[in-house]
Amino acid sequence: MISRHHFCVIVSLMLTYSPSAFSDAKISGIVQLSAIGADSEESFIDGGTGRLLYNDDGIHLSQMFFVFSGDITDTLSTQIVGNHTQTPESRTGLTQAFLRYKPIPTSNYHWEAKAGSFYPALSFENVDIGWTSPFAYTNSAINTWIGEEIRINGLELSLSRKGNRRNNIPHSFSALLGVYKGNDPAGTVLAWRGFALHDKQTQLNENLPFANYPSIQTPPLEQQNDYVDVFREEDDRYGFYVGGHWNYKRKSKLRYYYYDNQADPLRVSSGQYAWHTKFHSVSWLYRPIKNWRFISQYLTGTTLMGPNAVYLGYESYYVLASYKQKKHRLTTRIDRFGTFNKNDILPEDDNRSQGTALTLTWRYAIDKSWQIGAEWTKIESTQNSREQFGKDKALNQEQFMLILQLRY
């Protein structure tokens, strides 16, 4: 039976088989090879407790996706993002598929609607095609988690008022409201692994694994599988989010979002709980001069599963500085992140963690299609649940990548 939150995905796919329905149809994408030098700590994607995606040296197909976009009418358009991954196994699926309705404005205010599967526009970091970052190859801890466990399968409405240079109005404002289903297990991997740093985006039909801790093999957690079916609908409740955007000329931009999936934490089936997950997110972009970008984001929230079996708070922020000179871009980013228990009902399931990360990235655009780059990431983290496997709760990891990227 087709679930409701996949309805708009199927509609968008059907539209792609009628090319005559589109004007200005376009296919773009990225194919990226990465020569990676990493430590040997087993990755979470293979059931370990490492915070990075890879734990072996070698060449990996780290990105391969296409973006189909096209106008159906003057006011209606669609976008579909297909993604191929090799972690933890080779598979192809969708990460986004949505319709956008944008009527021609007749006043200073204008509204638009989006329906399907898509990311909320929380951040200024992942603003390139396919929800990738033009700054670093590895996402921040915040947006790594958004790419893993957060996707809107529903409807978003927005109302905006743009600034006007002729009338000397430098400020622009937008208000947004989203309603959705199918994101009930969000918070699972954050609780039992903590924040990580990588560029993998969970496909709409994909499960995300984590370590099979002894604590989740005993009551009252024994119904939980050692993976999360991320976009599952468990309790037939609607989640929602609200957001606000403020722009000052092209120099300063601010975004605030509040997200609440309103999941019933007592609902469980087929090894998957509903987690009541909610958070606040604040993002800021500042461009003092043309070549510089400064971006920061702060996220804080809670997630609750079962009869108060896991009740976790989480917090993360990053500060990013990026300088572009002709074909070169240099970026540095500092991340801080942590999770903390808000109850002590199950002391053997200790989900406290914290960490810092430093990322340095160089990107060079050979031409419009080809890019090379290099990136170094260092993560220092503590995770109390590692002690369940007889490991030290503290772990330091490093990763170095050489990148060859084709954009089309």
C-alpha cells in the first residue's frame, strides 16, 4: 500500500515521463571521487562507534546524484533529486522530490507553496545543487544530522515581503509554515550514536544503521532494531515547523526555525519507535565584502522515546569562514556538539556524548565542469556508550581527502 507521504514523490516521478509537459527542463548533478586517508575506527555505518563515514584508505565514489528540474507552467515547477550511494551498500534512490507553486505577485507581498519530500531551509551551509555545500565537502555536525534524519514529507507555505531599492527599503522578510508526516523515528541515531560529520544523505527508502549496543537488547528497549527506518510513519500524527527569514540587503541574513514532529513516543512496531523530537535552529550569514562569507548556526532540542526510556537533550553549533579568490575557495569551520541525558531511568543506557571538530577545505574550479580539492577533518569526541563494548569513551579521529568532482 502506498503511504501518504510518498504520494507527491510518485506524482513528481510520473511527470518526468511526459517531457512535453515541461519548459526549460534541466538535468544537472555531481559525480565525485574521493581519495581518502582515514583511521581504522569502525564507522557507525558498519555498526561501529566512529563519527566519520569511512574507516579505510582508498578511492571512494563519495557523491553521485542528478537533479531534474523543470517548469510545468508559468507558476508550477518540479524538482527531483536522485542519489546513488555505496555506504553501507550500493543502492540508488531519491533524496528529494517536490512540486513548487509560485504565483506571479500582484503586491509587495507574495506567497508560494511546496509539496513533496524536501529539506527545510534551516541553514546557509547546504545551498548548492542537491542540498550539498559549496564551502566544505564534509557537512557540519548539525547538517550531517539533518541530512540523515530530517526530511519534510508534506506541505510548506510561505509569505514574503521583499526589499525595494527604489524605495530605499533594505529589509526582506519571510514567514513559513510546514505540515508533514513520515518523520517519526527522527532522533534515534542522534541518541545512540550522537552527532557525526560526513556528506551522506539518507534516501527516502533507506535504513540508517548504528551500533548494536547491549543496552538496546534488554528490556524495555529490546523492541528497537539496530537501525532506523528514518522516514517511517508510526502514529498517524502530523508534525509541523514554523520559520522566519530576515535579509538585510545582500550583507546579512538570519533564519529561525522551530520543528516538532509531535510523535507519540509509546508507539512502536517492526522494531521502530516513534520519537518525539523537537528543536530550535538559528542561522546567520554575514558578507562584509564580496569575497568573504561568515556563517554560523545553533541548534538545540530534545527527543523522547518509550515510557521515558530515552529522554535526551542535544545541542550543536558551528562557525564557518570562507574566502573565495578567482577559482580558489578556502574554508575553515569549527563545530561543537553534545547530547545529554534528561532522565536516569536506565543508567546502563548512558547516551551522553560531546565533541569538537575542525575542518579545513580547499576547492579549485578548473572550469565550469571540473573541480579539484583537498580537505582535512579532525574530531575529538567522548561517547559514554562506547564503554558497553569495552572501549574507551574518548576517541580522536582524523580524515584527509583529495577530491575530483565533475559537475554537469
